[in-house]
Amino acid sequence: MPSTSLATARRHPLAITADPELLDDLLRLAAAGGVELEVANDPVAGRRSFAAAPLVLVGFDMAEACYRAGLPRRPSLVLVGRTGEGTDPWELAEAMGAAHVAMLPPAEPWLVDRFADVANAPAVAGRLIAVIGGRGGAGASVLAAGLAVTAVRVGLRTLLVDADPLGGGIDLVLGWEGLQGLRWPALRDVSGRVSVPALVDALPRQGELVVLSWDRGTPVAVPAEAMAATIEAGRNGRDLVVVDLPRRLDDAALLALQSADRTLLVVPAELRATAAAGRVAAAIGEHCRSLHVIVRGPTPGRLTATEIASSLRLPLAGVLRPEPRLAANLERGETPAGSGRGPLAALCRRIVQDVLGARAGVAA
């Protein structure tokens, strides 16, 4: 499989506007701040970069359209317009969840400083892999846990995030349910910038693997702001963030999906599972920067991985061959891919190497 490493990619601020005069001003200010600006003339064009951009600027002309498009709330969102425009900026800002309103020309120095902050940020941020099942019981949580464990084995500081409030809990998959540390319900009011050391110290941890999962209580909704703050902290302080997604996406899970550098759709090698995965792929495709298929055996109907990927019109990222003792090991609380041997561990090594490139080059 050819390497498509994303490890050296730098994200640019995103501007969503169809106002040519406002765009000229923003391009000029971005240049003064030392950054290149990504431009979208409507929310459809800006959707894929919206969650992952370090800074998002929405012109007054596109604010209502972005709100109607259902773009998730996120930190570092700035509503930009000019003094004297008739639109009430504060009403629009509240509706969109914008952190700031910048009125030009008075706010030009402030915007240049924000662009400079982006320019001076570390060039290499942590990567994010999202994993989602093509149907219930596809094995997405096991793959997500295996990726996180494997990443640590090859020397990467890793954050594993469980974004499925109705799942069994990724801590159970790891056998970590007894470890002390905060779970999602305690962090649901988090927003804005989160101290990376504080987050790492507060969560269940073993070595360089940190996990954010659920407790055994009543499921609670996680605001998108809390997910965004967690992802930002993970990117700033970890080499890799792995997110286990539910098939029914709430705002928080949608933001994680849109933030992912690589999304893996896990599909059992069965006809009905492939049909179900097709519906999932159709629902999430427009939100993914890079969507790939993982086919999990066995193959009772002799469907090949290539046939499944072709029918879904998605690239094949790998095949997980049957691992007879895996289910029994999980029941005993053994960590997926913890031994570094077997089909799951081998697949996870290839995926981590593909996404992280040279940063995953430490020998297992």
C-alpha cells in the first residue's frame, strides 16, 4: 500500500464569504499575519475544512447560510463584517456560536494578531483517525482500541476518545474499567482551550495511552464545544488521536468526523453488512476528508475485500483476517493488539505507519 502520510501537513485558516471586497481585506490581513488563507464561497464548499481549520472566519454575507447548513459549533470561530452594515452582528454571532465578532477596519490589527498566532503554532500537530462501523457489531471499537495500543507501541503519545454514548465503553474493550480518572460526564461543560497536561493527568492512563470514555451511568449528550476542546488538546499534546464514532452522529461526533485526517469504515465481509455500510458511507461521505474501508473476515459468502470496496466506491485500507482467540481474549480483559502479534496488530501497524509516516517509524 503506498504511503500517504499526512504528518507534515499544515492547516490554514478558513474564510467563508462570497463578498469580494471582504475577501480582499481578509487575504491582505492574512498575508500580514504570515499565513495562507483557504477560501470557500459557501458553507458547502467550506464544510470539509470547517472543523479542522485552526481559525474560521465567516463573513456576514454567509452567516445565515452557515447556520442553516447545520455546521457544528466550534472554538476559534470569528464573524467578520464592516462597520455600518445593517445586520445585527451579535444576534448572528449568538446563533452561530461565534467566539468573536470582528468589525473592519477597527478590528484589522486584532485579526492580524490571530493570523500570526496560527503562523507561529507548531507546524506538526497530532493526527486524528476516526473509526466507524458499517453496521452494528462490525468491530469498530476493537479496531480503534487496537490502533491506539499499536500507536503507543511504536512510540507515539496517543489519546483514544470514545464518542459513542450508547456503546459499551472503550475502557471495557481495553480492560481499563477499573482505572481511576475522569469520564465524559465530568467533562461535558469543557469549552475553549484545554490545558494538555491537565487533560492527560485527569484521564485514565497507562504509559503514553490516555483514554476518554464513559462511565456506567445514564448516557449524557456531549456538547460539540467539549469535543472540540478535547480534540484541540489532543492535537496539541499527543502525536495521535483515535476517535471511536457511533453510526448515528450527534453534533460532537460529527465535529470529530469532520476533524479526522483519515476515517476508517469497518465492514464485515457479508452482503447485508456491505449494504448497510453503503448507507453509512453515503451519510458520512460529505463530512470526511479521507474515507477508507477496512474489510473484516471471515467471508461466508466468499465476497472479496476488493469487491466490497469497489461496491462502496471507496479505497481499501486493509483487511482484518479472522483472529479466532480475539473474542475470548477481550472477554478476559486482554487489550486488543496488546501482544503486538496477530492479524489485528499487523493491520494496525500498517494503518498507523500510513497515516503518521516517519513519526511512526520507531520499531515495535
